Amino acid sequence: MVRLGLVLMLAPAAAAAGRVASAAGLGATVFPASVQQGAMVIGKVPAGSRVTYAGRALRVTPYGSVVFGVARDASGPAVVNVVRPDGNQEHVNVAIVARDWPTEHVRGVPPRTVSPPAAVAARIRREQEAVSAARAASDDGTGFAEHFIWPVKGRISGRFGRHRVYNGTPGAAHSGMDIAAPQGTRVLAPASGRVVFAEPDLYLSGGTILIDHGYGIGSNFLHLSQLDVAVGKRVRQGDVIGRVGATGRATGPHLHWGMTWFDTRIDPLLVLERLR
Ligand SMILES: [Zn+2]
């Protein structure tokens, strides 16, 4: 596929969004005027600016881009503070559009994964801590700014953020998006990045891979039947990373694809649709 440079790729997004901009010799500050709950937000600031959002300093790419995620239950506006290289400050308000979160019933899940036996509680906690630690990765790759592709093609069988009821027992909100696909289907890296976690058999998520797309944005791929990459591997968009399976808490073969900004979960579907 045609790869555009980072700056060229970002320009249409900003233009299409209707935006907050300031004109000055150092370049404009550009953020979307509004985003949905669960969105990945990319903004432009003058290179060399210092930027904070939600109490966190955002690293600025050499091109003057910053990225952050909006939580599923966030209410707006998101306030971004920008201190420009000339010392002037800007406060950018990004409105957050609320979404509906219907309930999804999932039946036929292995009972041991809905109410795990006490004996495995420690194992689950340990595995979740390892995943959380990997999620803190945030290197200088800019895969997050690429035009994400679907890791597998298929019907969406579960949407991000919906209330989940497993075998009649309420669970947490769905942390990603499920794509139905046959067992063994190749799973592609939706954008470039570095593999920061790869384990074949976690209790709840089965075969699990995490990719760091840079600047705090990451993807996780669950229930895999096979892993084709190991920790430390740099992948490019479209590289095969593993195969679809039904390992862990799953009713049948599908890919669960989750995305995060550090520990904030965001909606992969919004990321896929960002430039369309
Ligand atoms: Zn899922």
C-alpha cells in the first residue's frame, strides 16, 4: 500500500475534523473540536512545545504531533495545555461526545473462566500485572499515526465498551473489539510497532500479544492459537504476528483486538475509521 509521510497523513484528519487552531509564526496548534468516548486523539503543536493532558506530560514527536486516548466513561471537555516554545500558553478544549453502551450477552463461555476457581486467582493476578507492566511501554516509534488496517477481515462479533454478561453473570465492559474469523487465520499487525508481550497461554486471554505503537498507544491480541513473534520484535504494518484461536475465555475462534493509551482503553474501530 502507499505510505504517506507523517505530516501528510495527519493533515487530512485535522482538516476533516473541524478544529481548534491558532495562527502564529511557530505553527498552529490543531486538535479535533470534538471526539467520541473511547477515541484516540492526535493533535498538532509547534515542535518543541510542552504539552500536558489529564495530568500526564505528552511527548511531542519531531513533527509536532501528540496523541492521547479518551476513556470510555470520560466526560468532556478534554483539556490540553500547551506551552509553546516562545513561552505562550494555550488551553485547548476538545468536546467529548457520549456514546450508548448496550449490553451484550455471551453464552457458552467455559464456566471456569467466568468464575475462576480460587486456586487460579493468584495466577490471573500475576498475569494481569505482567500485561499491565508491558502496557507502560512507550517508545519513539510513530506507528500510532499510521492509517490502521484490520488485523483480520471478518464480522464484528463484539464491540468495544459494551456491558458484558457471561453465561448470565455480569462482567466488566468489553475492553476491545471481537472479529469473527476461522481458527488459524493469520493476524496482521494493524500498524508498525514493537512486540512488548507474547505469551501462549494466559488463563483468561489465552495466546496473547501486545504491540507498542509508540507514544503510549498499544494494541493487544487475545485468544491466539499460535504466536509468530517474540518480545522485542519490531513489526511493520501488515506483518503476520499470530493466528486466530479460541484460547482462554472464548466461545469460538475469533480475534479480540484491544487498544490502549497507557492504561486507558480505547476503541480500535474508531482508530480504523479515523481518516475515513
Ligand atoms: Zn473480546
